[in-house]
Amino acid sequence: MRTVSLVLVSSGGDVLGALPPIEVEIPWWSEIASVVSAARARFGVTVTVLRLLSTSLPEQPGGSVTYLASAPSAPAGVLPFSGMLSSHPLRAAYAAVGGPTRSLEWASSHISEISDMVQVKTWNLSSLWRLETGGDTVWLKELPAFLRAETAVLSWLNAVAPGAAPTLLAADDEGRQLLSHLDGEDRFGAPEADRLPMVDLLHDLQLRFLRDQPVLPGILDRRGGLLLEQITAAATPWLGRIDGLEAVLDALPTRLAAVAACGVPETLVHGDFHPGNVRSAAHVPPAVLDWGDAYLGHPGFDILRLCGGLESSEALLARWSSLWRAAVPGCDPSRAVTLLRPVAPLLGAAVYANFLANIEPDEWPYHAEDVPSCLKAAVGNFVVPML
């Protein structure tokens, strides 16, 4: 459950007031469709949510959440709002007043006969609208500047492996994308057996990347010493505040060198390869969504992410290891993934620190607690011995 307050502004940015709090069942802060529906049902106003303003909890889900939203006019029952609204240089275009309107106009210039537009999600990492177009569904996705390499990744994937990812129907230089709808369902909580085809698909894509060596403008590079640099930069502000962290950082270069010695090549990494980012069904082959976190680095991080939430992942790890041994004779993927397991939360800290460095302070609650949480997990996990 989430208690939502909406501060309303006009299309020109004038403050109209605030709506009384409303309850929505979905607790996740970025999920917006239920907020829009509740505002329409209770107050008779159609709103477009722009961005987070404040939260009662240090991290999601749930609690009391206040958003800024645009509306055509002030509805009955609106309350005074005396807070301050200011601009910020890191604000995403879609989170600014007028931003969603401009994006929908751009989408309309590429798609005729849009019968319905539903705002599904908005937060510091993306904006997502569902567009109904004469019986078909198209997705309007918009990304902040630091995640726009997804467009380049999708363009390459569409060319070399059609169906392995959403089809990029249109894109611009501002982070806007029009994506095809994929059949099936997001496979959150999929059992281990259902994840095996996901291993096969991603491995094929990563091998194709190694063969093609495509240039993907803007993609993050976490290969070799760059990963060590990024982890160190994220962890350094927490030295002295997290016991054991300094010892972990001291041991990290040796561990990463041992990973490299295992011989598994660095390639394109999805970056958030959990089953919820894979869409499939009984007669629908898997396709991989949400490549915004993609980077160049070690594929072992993807298999570790895919194993999350399982009591046993022996079959997944065995499949992944056998695929890499066949592709690169003499490599030792099993040892590599064992060595990487305690490194994964350190990488997580670097990922979240990068988010925080690129988003405005009002939206830090989405990620601020993740950095120390990952670093503490790394300290605990680093007791895993080097085999």
C-alpha cells in the first residue's frame, strides 16, 4: 500500500495546489498507472505524474509519497501548497513540466491513430507509456542521458538477433524510444528450469557480440581495471563507516586478477538479468527487456543475477559453465563465477552510486540506501574463499 499526495501544476508550470492523500494498492513508487486512475476516480482530474518530491520512508516500497503532477486545471477540493519547486540541472526531460507532452507529440509524429495513452511508470531511470494504436500496443519509453546507450544496444540486437529484444520502431537523440509489444509475460519468480532458455539466449548474444565487436556509443565500460576503479570510487566515501570494507578493497585487485586468469572473455553484459526482465510463454521464446543497465564487462555477473531468488541454481550454473567451456576451450567459468560472487554486491554499489551521481536529490530515495547496503553485503560475502 502507498499513500500518495499529488502537487499539481499547470501546463505552464503554475502551482494549482495539492490533492488530498489517496491510497493505492501497488507500493512501488515508480508505478504510476494506479495513481493516475485513483486521481481520476476520486477527484475527476486527469493528471500526468512528473517526478518524486518527497517520501516518508528512506527507501521503497510503501509509505507516504508526494509527486509533482501536471493537470489541465485545479479540481474541486484542491488544497493550498506552500512548498518550494525549483529546477535542477540533472532533471530528466520527461520529469519537467511539459516534458511528457512533448514526448507524446513526438510519438504521435511516428504513429497514426493512437486511441489511448496510459502512463505506466516514471522515475529517475525511465518513463514508460502504453500506446494503443488500432488493435496494436506500442511502448513509449524515455531514458535519462546516462542510460541512453540502450538505444544503440537495441539497434544492434534488432539487426543481428530479431526477436531477442523489443523491436526499436523509432528513436531520437533525446532518449525517446518507440518499442514493439512482446507476447508472453514478464517471468518474475520463474523456476530454475524455465530460466535455462534464458541462459542460452543471453550466451548466444554475448558470443555474437564477441564476434561482431560492434561500436555501441555511450555504453559503460567495466572491463579490466575500470571495474576496480569504479568500485573503489563508490566505496571510498564509506571507508571508516563500514567495518571490514577497507580489507575488502585491499583484497579486490588479487581477486579480479584471478577472475581474469580464468579466461572467460569480457563481453556485452545485460546488467540486470533477472527473470522479470525476460518475457516469454509456453509457445513464445524468451526475449530480453530493459538494456539500460548494459555495459562491457564479465558475463559472470549476469548469471549470478539470474540465479537470484532460487534455493538451488546448480543447473543454471552448470549450463552457463558448459556453454562457455565449449565456446572458449580451456577457460574455467565455474571458478570465475565463484570468485565473482562476493564481487557482485561491490558492483551493485558502483551501479547505484552512478545513479545517484546522475539524478537530482529529490529522487535520491530510490537508491540512496542501496549503496551502503551493497557494501555491507560485500563485506559479509567476502569470506568466500578463493579456490
